[in-house]
Amino acid sequence: MSAPSLDLDPVIDGIVGRTVPMPVNVLSAVMIVIGIAAFGIGLATDGVVAWGAYLVGLLYTLGIAQGGVLFAVIQTGTWGRWGRPVKRIAETFGFFLPIGYLLLLVFLLFGLKIYAWNPDTIVEGGPIALHPHSLAAYATKEFWFQKWYFVGRQVVGLGILITLDFVYLRASLVPDLILASKRLGNRAPAWWARLTGGKTDLEGELRAGLHRQSFLVPFIAVAYALVFSFMAFDLIMSLSPLWMSNMFGAWTFVSAFWLSLAALGLTAMVARDWLRVGDFVRPFVTHDIGKLMLAGCMFWAYTGFAQLLPIWYTDMPEETDYLLVRMALPEWTWLAQTVAILCFLAPFTILLSRGIKKMRWPFVGVCSVVMIGMFLERTLLVLPSVYHGDPRTLMVWVVCVGTWLGFVGLLMQVVARALASVPPLVISDPHLEPHPWDVHVHAVDAAH
């Protein structure tokens, strides 16, 4: 097994002296400051809106971070070559996970008062009594919502998943650092040696790293589905504890992966010149990301409709209330309609175009539409359950949008610093090279 024969020297040399671009540094810092200020204003005026906005930002950024790692895992598990040029970019999303974990702990310590089942709730009307279909179900729910059990599920589940993620990320990163260090010599960052443990055996580390990555694929995939399903049921659905949907977990964790694809496409297109990977991130790469985004868009709409339809024809009060608030009340109907446009109608229509998926800035545009749409979608899932006033006020949206920008700015800062510090390509991965049997039907795909 040997390293790829591609000309990777410009990519490796570009690491030396690379810093986060000033516009990115300034923009992300400003966004973080706006987020802190908006959250502080929310706490001072209405703690319910502030913690609801915090939960939206937390779920949003955790979805992008974990979804990026899952993209890399999928590339490993399927032996995919098309996505290898952006595999490292996706992996750097995972560097946000420890910070996201700490932010989750903050929410679990101080933010659970927005849940209606919590005896200490600050939601209007106070804590509610649980009245499910049967006495057995009531007993189960009462136990399920005990604080220690609720918090423990989140802490242990996400902790295990992040541990698996970082074992995978280290297995992917170490061979690249060894290969890059061989070329850079004394110019290599000192912390690389600490991560590699001073190892210099590229062949052995590459073989072990690829084996370890492949071994972890099913564990990370299953853990992602389970942990993010529990997070959907606990952190979002239990805000309205009388409402339930069995498909809600899958709908939420798949849409989180879809969101990460949009973030990956946007990051790869915006940063490819800075990272000197333009010769690798070619139009066919974004074309394939776009096809996956189109599939995610259709899955989001299909599973959303699959939940709406049985709720509509069964007409059970404990199920319809959740939807009526969001789809019938004028305070929220406009937001539901906007989400439908930005999360389905617009991306579905645009991504049907083969050309747009291959054009740099139009593709950045559609990725931005999906990312904004998913923020509004998460807001629609969370805020109506905790805030019973009219959201069409400047203060509410200053808090919600500002807090979201703070989380996104923090994620941007972490990812930019990671990309500035490590090889932006999986330079030691033999699957970075095109397969000899690959055939490009269109000459433009091979030429760009």
C-alpha cells in the first residue's frame, strides 16, 4: 500500500504559514459577539425565547458537525472516491463536537426549565400533567422524564458518539500528518508530532488507519442514528410531551445530515482557493453533493408528509394540536409556509438542474437557501412549543436570529482554524486517486 501518486506538493506546501483569512476571522468574531449579546438580551427579557433560541442553535450546529463526520464515514464504508477531495473538509466539522458537547451540558444544567413536563418550568401555564393513552404509557412517560434519566441519556449517548468520532478522525488524520511532515521537515507544526506520537512509518500507520476507519463505520453509523433520534425525541419532541411521532427521530437525524451536506458544499466552494484544492474539488464533486442534497430534500418532504397524513386522517386531539399551532394559527402559519418553500420547493426546483450543481457560486446560493431554511425549520419545531406569544416582533427575532448567528460564528471559527492547521486533503488516502475504470462521459467533467 502506498501513498497516492497525485501531485500533492502544492497542497502540502500551502499549509506552511496558512492562517485564517481576516474576513473570516472578523465575521465569525462579530457573529459570536452578536450571539452572546442576543442571548443576554433574551435572558433579560424573556428566558423562554432565549433558551428556545439556544436549543435551536445547538441542534443546528451539532447536526452540521456530526453530519460532516458521517459524510466521511460514508465515504469510507462505501469505498467512495468521488467525495474524497472534500472528506477532510467534512472531517473538520467534527472538531466542533467537543465544544458542542460543553454547550449541551450548559443547556442541560440551566435550560431544561423550558420543558412543560419539568416541575420547575417557566413556560406560561406552568408544568402540565401527562395524559397519554393508557395507565401503562403514563407510568412509562413519568419515568422517562425524570431529570437524572433525561440528562443521563444525552450526556452518555453523545459522549460515546463523540469518542467514536475522534478515534475515527485520528485514524484518518495521523497518516496525513506523517506524509506531510516528511515533506515539510522542520516547517511542520510542532503539535503534529504530539498527535502522531513521533511515528514515521507511513505504510504501517496508513494500513492501520484505513483498517480502523473501516472497523468504526457501522458503529458510528448506528450510534448516530440512535443518539440523534434520542436527541430529537427528548430535546425537541418532549417540548410538547402530549404529542408523539414515531418517525420524528429519523426525520430529524436525516435532515441534520442533509444540512451538513449544504454546509459542506458551501465551505468547499468558498474555501477551495484558500486551501489550494481547486484541482481536486472539481465540478463533478459538487454535482454529486448536489444530487445527495436533492435526495435529502425529497426525503425531508416525504417523511414530513408521511407524518402529517396519518395525523390528519386519524384526527386525534393529542396529535393534531401540535400541527394546528404551527399550520393554522396566523402567528406561525407564515413561518411554516416559508419553511416549505426554503426546505422543499426552492431546493427541489433548483437542484433538478444539472448545470447549477456544477457552477460554483450558484451552488453556494442553493446551499445557503437550505441552511437558512433548516434554521427556520428547527425554529418552527422548537419555539411554538415554549413561546405562546406572537413571534412577529423585533425582539423575538433579534434573540432567535442573533443566537443562531452566534452558534454559526463559533462553528465557522473552529472549522476555519482546523482547516488552517491540517492538510486540507486526505493526502495519504489511496482512494483519493480516481479509479482506473472511471469513465467521464462529458469532456467538461474531465477537464475541470
